[in-house]
Amino acid sequence: MTDCIFCKIITGQIPSDKIFDDDQVVVFRDIRPKAKVHLLIVAKEHINNLFEAKPLHEKLLSHMLLVAPMVAKQEGLHNGFRTVINTGAGGGQEIDHIHFHVLGGGGLPRF
Ligand code: 5GP
Ligand code: ZN
């Protein structure tokens, strides 16, 4: 996806404040944080969103969920965190490349 911001971050064409990287995901800080800590867990494979996810992505999606508590702890969110996945325009998705938000550390409104 040549015009995808997150694909460009993954390849290093656009800089990011990266805190974790493995064979399946990259995790970096959101450029406009909505909480004291706001991380984005981004799949290295370009999948638009959950609507486009297939059974073959099961391992990737569960890996992304397991990365969430790991990076949350790494960032000091021992008390807990919120995960958000926006899907499509109706879900308020801005970047069409699958990612999970991890938020915490204060500044979170009640949901
Ligand atoms: P969405 O609304 O698609 O679930 O979330 C996209 C998130 O990506 C937003 O919270 C937005 O602040 C963040 N974002 C957009 N462009 C960039 C960027 O270039 N770098 C980083 N680090 N975050 C971005
Ligand atoms: Zn992409």
C-alpha cells in the first residue's frame, strides 16, 4: 500500500516513536495522544480493518492482543489500560491499516 501512512512507518519512510517491533507487529506512540500513554499496535501486514480480517489472520490478531499487556506493562501501565479498535467510517477509523490502540496512565474518560 504505497499511500498508507502506517505502511510507510513500518518501512521507515515516515519516522515514529517506536517502542516495540517483532516479525508481526510494530508498536509506536500515537502522534495525537488521547491519554497520558497512547500506543498503537500495528500489524506489519496491510489489512484495512477487522472487516477485511480472514481466518488466516487469527494468529496475527491474537498476537496483537497478547502484545497489548506486554507493551502496557513496559510503559508502566500496571494498574490497567484500555484497548480500542476502530473499524470503518462508522467506527471513527482514520487510518485504514489495522491497529489496536492501548491507552492509560490517566486522562481517560469513563467509557
Ligand atoms: P484510528 O482513528 O484510525 O483508529 O486511529 C488512527 C490514529 O493514528 C489516531 O489516533 C492518530 O492520532 C494516529 N496517527 C495518525 N497519523 C499518525 C502518524 O503519522 N504517526 C503516528 N504516530 N500516529 C498517527
Ligand atoms: Zn498499510
